[in-house]
Amino acid sequence: MNPASRSDSVGGGGATGGPVTPRQLADALGLPPPTDEQAAVIAAPPGPTLVVAGAGAGKTETMAARVVWMVANGLVEPEQVLGLTFTRKAAQQLTTRIRTRLARLAGAPVIRDIDPTGRLRGLLTASEPEISTYHSYAGRLLTEYGLLLPVEPTATLLTQTQLWQLAYRVVSTWDGDLDTDRSPVGVTEAVLALSGQLAEHLVEPRQLATAHLELERLIHTLPAGPRQKGGPKRALLDLLEAQHDRVALLPLVDRLAEELRHRGALDFGAQMSLSARLAATHPEVGAAERDRFRLVLLDEYQDTGYSQRILLSSLFGAAATAAPEAAAGNSPRHSGALSAGIHHADVDPGRNQAGMTSGADAGATTGRQRLAVTAVGDPMQSIYGWRGASAANLPRFATDFPSAPGVPAPILPLLTSWRNPPEALDLANLVSDPLRERAARGGGVTVDALRPRPDATAGIVALALAETVAVEREWLAKRIAAEWRTAGDEGDPPPTSAVLVRRNADAAPLAEALREQGLPVEIVGLGGLLHTPEVADIVATLRLIADPAAGSAAVRILTGARWRIGASDIAALSRRARELSIRRPAGQTDAITDTATLDEALREVAPEPAEKAGLGDAIADPGDPEQYSPQGHARIVALGRELSALRERAGQPLAELVADVERTIGVGVETQTRRAHAAAGREHLDAFAEVVAGYSADHRSSLPGLLAFFAAAEEVENGLEPGEVEVAHDRVQVLTVHAAKGLEWEVVAVPHVVDGTFPSGTGTATWMGALAELPTTLRGDREQEDATDGVPVLDLADIYDRADLERVLDAHKKALAARRLDEERRLFYVALTRTERALFVSAHHWSETGSKPKGPSAFLLELKHETESPGSALSRTVRIDRWDDPPLPDTPNPFTDNPQTATWPRDPLGSRREFVEEGVELVKSALHTLRAEARPQQTELDFGPEFCFPAIIPESEEVEDGDPEGWAGDVSALIAEHLAAEQAVREVELPGQLAATALVGLRADPAELAARLRRPLPYPPSPYTRRGTAFHAWLQRWFGGARLLGFEELPGAADITDTDADLLRLQEAFLASPWADRNPVEVEISFETTIAGTVIRGRMDAVFRRPDGTWVVVDWKTGSEPARGEQESVAIQLAVYRLAWARLESARTGSPEAEVLANTVAAFHYVRTGRTIAPEHLPGPTELAAIITTAAPRRTPPPPPRAPHVPEPDDDDPGPPEPTDVELLRPPSEFDIPLDFDFEPPPDPESLPPDAGW
């Protein structure tokens, strides 16, 4: 079909009228030509298409190229493209690729041949695709169409931690019947997991309540089989008991749903299930979305869940035009405004498609271009079944999105790996062979083996089997260290390196082995944000501040790298805590003669557990110094002072308290000092600060409440999500295989491929025993007659006695285990395909525990067998470094027979201690010298004739001898602290550098600015801020003035929905203004200039030049106009911009600054209202300086401004005349700048109507 045949097409292909081919387009844009496989995907005709993209096959690049090709050929407009993926990072990457290539197309000469009318260039400038995550898209649907269910558009989306807190409250306050031996925490976890499973598979609670009845009938009524006696066996009764326990949780699930409805809240599962039901039961939603989008990209489709499959197929697939009666919900849960996400019906498109018209084909008869749905996925990388992803979704795409009734969608391959060396691909293909064979037999997606790129260079692959896990770790660490040494010898940077573990518990020992080889190491994301060392230290300190009995927190602090209190001193502290708990009653001297007195004495001597002293109390009052070592006692006393000081300040806002703790214990400095080695600096601390700020904003914040929030996060979110850490060259990263998906390193090691670890021996719970698992008969991804690739279903037909039932149950259990093993195999495949050059795979016989050796798993044995096979390609490319023989029978574990010893607490400096201590002495000596030199300048705090202490106590030997405990210094500091606390106003020194907006704050509200300077915190994320950022980025592209960073590269850019209706209204309003037709001289001009000794930094939005040579500095405002009382303050921003431009232009041209300043006007343009407003008078340099000098009469010299340096004004040149009024500004006036840039005289402010001006 000729793309130009579309009635509303943009352009018509190439200059000859035919479509532009992918290779022609790549050549015109200066991009590498696509391969034949890529070209087939890029130029696939409109309609549904499944792209099977292997690991490293360049799917993101190909998807971006498909968008550009369809836009260039007039098949879609940019705003008709919808791209969905799973993570914000992936969405941002896809957004960047698409935007970059569309921008390149807009500026390429070929666009004149494609579209001589110029309409396509205008569209590329004015519109963009919508790229978001699946959950963000579902949320947008509920916001726009949710009232059809009904669901409130303003529903709050809870995090997992917030949901857990609510569920725990429901469980803890439950007053109904519940026969269980689980703790409240265990019940909470089961309720949440079951609620999530019901939501994911669109199952009603009433369906679950009756699902086990047939099984129960069979167990109780079937006769005994051959050689069976008596009633049902214990295993059958346990199976039935598990079903009853699951049903018993349904009232709690319902109560949780009611609480969510009452609070107007949703969780992620409910968000997706509600959007799926919305799409399935309201065809008008799908019709609107299909009218809005003509190209839909579905990334990582193998990781979608059942509810996502229903959502997408109902909107864009075969179910889009199906009769909705089967999907209509009739239960009371469907009538509520909100729910926890368990309100579902049988809406599987795979069961209702006979004879229907495909949604993708729906437009074919109307003359419109067919909807193009392109799903990209890899069945070999479906590894998230444990969190709801369904491996069955990918093979079912072809029938969910048919090309025509009864005609499956075409499948196109992308099987050339641009990442992996041939040797690693040989291993990966060997591991995936059984999966491909089963897919071919079971009707799944058939996938050929991955191929290396044509110019692929040889890699390094080595296998090893060691006698012990310690030897294995040493081998692995030495292999990676050798790669680093080789790179250093050749003058290259260290290779990116990763160790991929199956279990979190294996990370720390492997990291230690790497450090012993001198390698910098980082454990990425394991244990969550709360378990990163620096954050864990802060939380432990907070716990000890709030609760002196927090023993685990106290032990962490005492034995940590900072204090290193030994075991004997900790034992003495423990004894001291018991002494503080058991004391003789006050005033009790006489003998006890009655029971009442005895009871009272016992209550005082042996208090309730909550009243007992803890280690924290002992730290504050350690007692007799003789009970401790001298060093230990000194450190305990110092720690006690530190904690007491922090408790004094515990009433400050939580964000400030956390910052105070961080600064006091020094973890911020510690993380920054290791940036060049083993960690990524402050990322985790900054992420933690954002969590605390978010909690403080959304809750009635208190320290105990914050600590409870952290406890809940540890239970549910594994300690909150850690700050994102990118692949880096300067350290070896240790992380799980699941976390490594989508990443790549030059050197990859996969250790511990042993029985019970890889494949995992855990996670074997099934619906037959686990409360949170649904019976397979209710799962949406279950096996069906025409799709045998789903979850095995228990078939209870043709069962005549209990022996038959037991045999069927055993076979079903084995089928579920085989499916789990397939997922482990896919996970191993993912691990092997992360490498770009070197791959090391290893195992061991003996671990530190256990009486039996583990030995290599079947996965590693497969690799070794093929490597040793004569004629095998692996025999020539894969090296077996070592393969230790298995231990003889009855051989004891060498670890248990030879216990390991170590010094405790561990010295954090190790062998570096001597050198570090030498450096410390040098620093102390220098500080001592500085104090001695500063002594004559010291002042005294005068509190009366009888009370005087030096303000600064010099650390001289005399003072140390006369005041060994430092009490004089403590008293002086306490007095100063109390005096400061009594002051109504706290002075904050103005820094030497300020943002232009900070100067506005200094004029408007100095106290608020002082608070932010004293405790700088990030502003909470705001949709209005993001929208303003998006609008300014769009303006940059409109004026063609993008500078160093594109909007796509800014943090959080992928979170912005570029088709936001409000953003579109802003763009339309700007295009309707006269500014859209004017060409600025400069846009987004960064500057720094000095005012009153303070460096002011900022960025001007745009500068225009009028025909008469004068300048107009414009600041675009997407918000509302300020109130009259704020007009003077906000005008300070324009005054700074005006002065900065005058100095920049003066520096460039040599014109006098005063002359440029007099010829420069500054204005705000409020985009929403179309009003351009300029103050009649703006402060000049003198008045701007007065704002600073008035606020900060005593200041330290600021650092000099960075290049490019703007010359300071001549002291003899006072600048243009300034208003002499007491007020800085007279009321500003509104004016319209005509197209010729000649300013009309501003009206008299007194004649303006009340709504004019500001």
C-alpha cells in the first residue's frame, strides 16, 4: 500500500511518491544502515506484529526507527504514537531515541523531498509521541475514563509500604473469627499477596470461595484405592486445610478493600485490574484510544501480567470490538467507587474471538490507516513470574491481536546479538535449547538460536568447579582482578564488571573476596535502601534516640567502624543495663512485713519489660569506669554525649533531624570519600532524604511514626527502593540476576551454580499449600485446549478412588515444579547474556554449612558436558580452569571440621591503619598549630563576674591535663546552645552564591529563605513543575535553541506525559501569541554575575532585539499571575535578568554597561492568559545590592565567579538613574509588544481596571 494514499497523510514518501525505505532513511539521517531483520521490523505494514528480540538484539533502536519510518512515510503523526514499557528508565531511553531521531528528521535535508509542503516539519516541531510505563498509562485511563466504573479520578495511589501499613491495621484490629497460628505480620503478608493475586487474575472472592469444593467432595467421598486402608491420608487433609485457610482470609481481603474505598485510595494491583475492567466493559474507551493512537509499541511484552494482557487486547486487539456482556461485573464490588483490586470476570480474549473483527482491522473498512500494534519481547527472558508476569502472554499475542479473523499476527525475529561474544552466545543457546524445543512442541513462540554480529570478536569464557566455596570465591576474584590488571597494563580504563548472584545472601562474602584482591566493590540494591550501610547507620541512631532499649540498633552502633567497642565492654554495658533496671526502692530501709508493701517493692525492683533499661540507657550512664577497658570507656562516654545532644534536638522537623544525624555521625563525608573507589557517593543518602521528606509531608510526622514506617518498608519493600546506581567503570558491582536484566558489562561472573542455589531450591510453594497462591483453575494464564503453554491445571475428571486422586495430585505438583525449573533456566540464560567480552561461571562442592556436599547443578553440568564433547564448538572456545573431584562418601565438611577465627570487632582500616593514623597525626598537628595562632583572637562569653568560660577551648596539653573529660568545653557549648535556642530569630549566614530566584525569596520572605539555607531540602516533585519543564523544553525546540542538554536527558523527563491536555493547551496558547512569530537572539542563557559581593546565578528564558537596537528579556510563566502584594518581590527576578544581560552584552560588545542597561526591558509573559507584563521601573545595581547588604551586614568573602566572568561595574559609574521612592517599584503596567517591537507607552497605572496588570 502506498502510504500517500491516506487521505490525511503527511507528505507522501520520497520524491518519486514511493515510500522511503529504512535504509534510505538511515542514510539520510546519518545513522548506520539496518540489517535485513531490522529493516523488516521497521517497515512492517500497519497491523499487529510480534517481534521476538533476543538479548542484545537492539530492540530499542529498532522500535525508535520504526516510529521515524512510519512518521516519515505519512502513516502516523508523532502524537499518534503510544509507547509502553515497564520502568521509568526504559521509558526515558525509548523517549530519548525517538525524540532524537525525529528531531534529526526535522532538520535533515531529506525532509524537503519527503514533504515539500513543510507540514511534516511543523508536526515534528509541535507534537511528540506519548511514551510511559504500563502503570502510568493505566493510571491515565482511570483519570480520564474512571467515572464510567465509577472510580474517582483523584484516587490516591499507595506505595507498597503504605498499603502494608493499612493491611496491618486491618489485621490487628480484626474482631471476627480467624483460626490461625500465624502472627499478625504473617497474616498481613498473606492478605496482601492474596489480594494481589485476585487483582492480577481478575478473580472475584466468591469464585475463590467455591473453587475448592469439588476437591473437598472427592477427598471425603472417594473410596480407598488398591492397597489403601482407612480414611484420607494426612497429605490430603493438609491440602484441604490449606484451601480452608485461604478462604478464611477473604473477609480480611474484603475489609481491606472497604478501607481503600473509604480512603479514596488504590494500590498498583487495583490500578491495573480496574483499568483492565474499564477497557473490557466499556468499548467506547478502546474506541477513543484507537482514534487517538495509530501506532502502539509494547515493550518487554513477555513481562506483562494477565490483567495487562486484558487491558491491551481490549483496547487494541481482537477483544476491542467484542461484545462486552461477558465482561460486565455484577457483584457488589463492581458498583463501588474503589476497591483493592479484586473485582474481575472472565474476559480472556483468547476464549471469545471466533468470528469477531479485530480491533487492529477495525479501521480498514472506513478508509483510515490500520492500527499498527508492535509488541517486542523475548520468551527466553520471561523471569518475573514470581511477581505476576505470565510467560504465556507472548505466545498468545498472535491470537489476541490477529491480523484478520482467524489469522494470527505475523512474528518477526531480531536474533542478531550486538552485545555478546560468540562464545557466550554458544553457552546461552545451549542453555535455552530445551526451552525452544518445548515451545515448538507446545504451540509456543518458536525462536531460533541467537547469532553473533558479523564483526564480533572472540571473547573469554571459563568454567570452574572448586572444592569449597572459599576456593571458588578466590578463583572468581582472581579472574576479575586479572582483567583489571590487563586493562591497566594496556593503558585502558578498568572494564565494567559484575558478579551476578542468585541469592542476596551470597553477595557480601563475594564482595569481601573481591576486596581481598584489591578490587573496589559495590553491592548494588541488595537489601534495599534501608540496608545500605550509610542509611542503616542513620536509622540505627534514630532508633536509639527514640528508644534506649533498641538493642540491635545499639549493637550496630557500638560495633561499627566508628566506635569499635569490643565484646567485653559490650558485656559490661549489658550488665550495667541490668543494674539500672533492678534497684532498691527509693526510701525503702525497713523490713517488709505485709504483702502490699512486698508487691509495691517488687514492681519497683522488677519493672515491666517496657520500663527496663536498655543498652542506650547504659551508654548514657555507663557507671564504674573500672568495669571497662580504658579505650572502651572513653568511646562509650563520647557516644553517650553525642546521643544526648541528638536527643536534645529530637524535636526538630524530621528532615532536619535526619540531616543532623547524618552530619553528626559523619556518614555523608564517609560516602563521599569513597566515590573514587567503591560507591556512587551520596545517591543512597539523597534517596533516603527524599523518603523522609515525603513521609513528613504526607503523614502526621513523628520520630516513632517514621521508625514504624521504616519497619513496614523492611517487611514489604525489602527496605525501600535504593537510589539508582548506573553501570560504572570504577568498581565491581555485585547484584542479583533479576536486577541485572537489561544491563550489560564487559566482564561478568556467575558464581554458585550449585544444586539448591541455581536453580533455586526455594520458592517451591504452590496453591496446594500456600495461602497466597490461587488454584490454577482460576488463573488467567492457565493451560487451555488451544494454548498448552500456560500454567498446568489440575484435572479432576476420570478419578474413581483416592489412589487416582493422589496420583493426579502428584503429577500436577511435578508439572508445576517443571514450570518453575523452566523459569530458573531462563534466569540462567539472562545471566549468561549480560557479558560483552568475558564470562566466568563457577560452582563448588562444600559450602560453609551442611554435612553434605552440594556439587554443580544440572545447568553447569550441561555446559561442561558439551565443552568436553568431541567436535563441539564449545570444546574449542570454552576453557575449564579447574574441575575438582567430588568428595568421597562420609567426608566431613572441611568448614565444620576447621572452624575459622577472626578478630572482632573488625578493623575497618585493615592493613591501611598505619598509613591512615600517620595522616591523622599530621592533620591534628596542623589543627593544633592553627588553634595556637588563633588564641589571641578568642573572645569570652560574659555571664557575670562569677561565671566565665572561653568561647573556644584550645586543645592544648594543659587543658587536656586539667580537664580530661572536657567538661569546660561542654559547659561552654551548652550555654551557647541554650542562648541560641532562646533567641527568637536565628541568624543564618548568607552564602557567597545565590540563585536569582533566591534573591526574590530574600526580598519576599527572608525567614523562609533562611530556613531553606539552614536546612537545604529538595522540593517535593510536582506535576506543575514537570509540566513547566516540559513546556520550556518544547520552547527550546521551537526556537531551535537547545544547548548542552536535551529535555530527554533531564532526570525525570520520562515521567512527563507529553500529551498532557494542560501542556497541549499551553503550547496552543503560546502559538496564538505574537511571541511565536518572533526570533530570539538567545534562548536559555545561563549566567552568573556579582551583586554586592555575592555571585548570582540564573538562566534567562529568551532575549529579543527590536529594530531600534534595544533589548527585551522575556521570562515565560506557565503558572498564574501573582497577587498584587507579591508583585514587587517577583519583579526582582526580572531586575536580575536585565542586569545580567546588560553585563553580558557589555562584555561581548564593549558597550558601556549603563547604556545597555538603559536600553534593556524585562517582562513576564503569562502563557495561559497571553498577557505580557513589564514593571514600569526595575531596581538597578544599587537597589539590588541593597537587598543583599541589608539582609547580610556581616559576611565572609564569596568565592570568585566561574568563567565566563562578567566584568564588575565601574565604581565610578553609578548606572542609570533609579527611583527614589521608598518602595522599590511602583505598580507595574501591562503592555503588548507589537510585531515591529516598538513599545507603546504604558497606560497610567491609576487608570487600569482592577484585573489588569499583575
